[in-house]
Amino acid sequence: MEIEYLKAHGVNYDDGLKRFMGNNELYEKYLRKLPADANFAKLEHALNTENFEDAFTYAHTLKGIVGNLSIDDFFHTLYDVVESLRVKNIENASQQFKILKAQYIEVVEALKEQE
């Protein structure tokens, strides 16, 4: 994977590599799995169907995955979505989700280009 390209698209590669004890093969293996993870699609569906309890679960799960992968901007926006859903501020969660979706698309496309 081209590290500078990933960094330009929101992946904090250096921090992520530290989380994986310097094992870049293992780190990159898990980065490559993100596009296949269903939590984002499930989150979007739950929000669209106003199932906010499930939306919270999917957002929280995805936040953990993205945090461990050190995809920082995406993580911070997900944090806002999770916290908005936690306090049932649906309007803010929906606004933040628009930002989140753009970030998700950027990161996933960048990862797919690195295959």
C-alpha cells in the first residue's frame, strides 16, 4: 500500500501501525477489510428507517473498528454521530452522517485503489 496516498485520504498510518505493534502486513490486512465491513451500510439503513437504537449499535461498532485502524477524521465524525444518537439528538446525527458518508466513500475508495 502507498502510505502517503492513504495518509492523504484520512488514514493515520503511523498511529495505526503503532496499534498493530509495527506489523504493517497485519495492519494493512485489516485496513483492506474495511470496505467489506457491513456496519456502515447497516448504519445508513437504520438511520433511513428511523431505527435509532440499531443505528447507535452500528455506529458504535464502526467507531471501534475505525479507531483501531486510526482513520482519524472518520473516527471523530463517527464519535459525533454516536454521541448524538446516545442522547437521541437525531437531527445532529443525521447532519453528521452526511459528512460521515463523504468521508467513508473517500477512505473506502482509497483503500480499494490500493488492492
